[in-house]
Amino acid sequence: MSEVVRKPTEFRRACEDARAVQRRVGLVPTMGALHEGHFSLIDEARSRADFIALTIFVNPLQFAPGEDLACYPRTFESDLAGCRERGVDLVFAPEPNAMYPPGFQTEVSVKELGKPLEGGFRTSHFDGVTTVVTKLFNLTGPCTAMFGRKDYQQWKILSRMALDLHMPIELVGCPIIREADGLALSSRNRYLSPSERERALGIVSGLRHAYDAWAHGERDPNTLRSLAEEVIRPTFDRLDYVAAADPETLAPSPPSPSRLLIAVAAHLGSTRLIDNLVLGEDPRP
Ligand SMILES: Nc1ncnc2c1ncn2[C@@H]1O[C@H](COP(=O)(O)OP(=O)(O)OP(=O)(O)O)[C@@H](O)[C@H]1O
Ligand SMILES: [Mg+2]
């Protein structure tokens, strides 16, 4: 049975109580509208910890004006059912006012890693993420925290933040869960019309194109990037980027890398999708 708490102080107390009886806390931060990607994080948490806390909070600070904050899918009852089924012990679902009371004015920012890729298009997004995750880490206390590599840059930024600020958190980056046809699961996929859902496969086709070239020995970052882009561009209404980057620094890759991040952000109508692949590491998507 998953207990639900709304107040930050209640959440902190429940995590403290778990640690007091020698349970390792596994934290799964989410914005709700749970899917198999989230459930895989819960499963990973269960394998590493024995008290599983999942947070559901659509964080206003990480949405820019004009983004989809107001219409972001909110499916609390079915999320709760999923949490119960998957063995979540504690669900923390605060109200925005509890997280950002009047007078709130502190932000946490990771400088360089936040600039490329998503940073060029969602300028204040990562400061919103690092700030809310700092708050969640502070409330949870020492724990193992799961993040999906679908949000590859987010995972790298949060890992850097935890290291830089001596946070007592072990961060785990979990593999991308995909639909049978390869589309990366995302809460935002439910915005897609049937024809957009079909066209969304352009991303995974592009990533596969780069993967296959890599498997045949291609190592030039810009060639690999272009191969992905030429498949992706025609099926999308708009591309923010198809980028090739160093998987650790996220800066432009040196020539002939041993691993290469290919990261994509693209629009179908009003829906923005992201995906990525680390060549030389990830399996064929
Ligand atoms: N397909 C996926 N595979 C693995 N992890 C995922 C996947 N989708 C989301 N996650 C992870 O779940 C956590 C919570 O993400 P979030 O609640 O924003 O879900 P989301 O599907 O990314 O939603 P949206 O696309 O609307 O942002 C993040 O660590 C994210 O990386
Ligand atoms: Mg997300």
C-alpha cells in the first residue's frame, strides 16, 4: 500500500522514519502521468533500495511561459494505482504553494552543462529542474535516486550538481524504455494525433541510421549527426536540434570518439519530443 503525503514536512519525516529502521530510501522523482518508463525507474529503485518514495510534482519553475504547464497531463488516481501495483511505499504529491510559498527566491544552477542542447531552446528549464530536485533531495535525505536517460542532459546536470554540492545522494541513470516500434515513452506522447504518432517514429529511424553507420565503422561526429538528421527532418514540423556531442561534457565531440551522444529535439504540431542514443554504448534502439 502506498502512503500518500502532501506536506514537505510529512515527506521528510516518512523518509527519516524509514532510515531509522535501516531501510535504504530509493527516490523516483516524476511529474506524474506515469508510464512504463517511470515504472522501470521504480523497478530499478526496488533492486537498489528497500523503501521506495515516488514524487509527483508538475514543477512550474521548469516550464517557460507559453509551454504546456496548464495542460500537462494530470492522472493522479491511475498514477496511484500504478504505484501500488509496483510496490511504491510512499507517494509525495505536494501542491505548488507548499513547494514555492510566497517569498521564494532561491535557485540552484549548473553552469556549463546546462548551456548546450536543450539549454539553447529552453533557457530557464534546467534551473527549474535543479532547484526542485535540490528541494526534493533535501527533503528525502540520503538516498539512491533514479533518473531516466531519455532526459540525458538532465541526468548529467543532476549528477554534476550532487557531486559539486556534496549531496548525500547516489544518482542512477536508467535506460530509455521504448514502445515496441521504438518510440521513447513520454508523458507528452499522449498529445500526439494518430498521424503524428506515426511520424514520431522518424526520430528512432534517424537514431537507427546513425547506429548502423557507427556499427559499420563510421566515426566522424558530423557525418553521424547528418545521417540522423536527414531521416528525422522530413517527418517533423520543426527541428530544434539533432546534435552530436561528447557524452560526458555535452560539448562538441572530438574527432573519432569512442562514444558519441546523438541527441534530438523536434516538434510535431504543438508537441515537442526528445530522444537520444549513445553510440558505442547503447544497444540499437
Ligand atoms: N521512456 C523513458 N525511459 C526511461 N525513463 C524515462 C522515460 N520517460 C521518462 N523517464 C524518466 O522519468 C523521470 C520523470 O520524468 P517525467 O515525469 O518528466 O516523464 P516524461 O515522460 O519525461 O514526461 P515529459 O516527456 O512530459 O517530460 C525522469 O527521470 C525521466 O527521464
Ligand atoms: Mg520529462
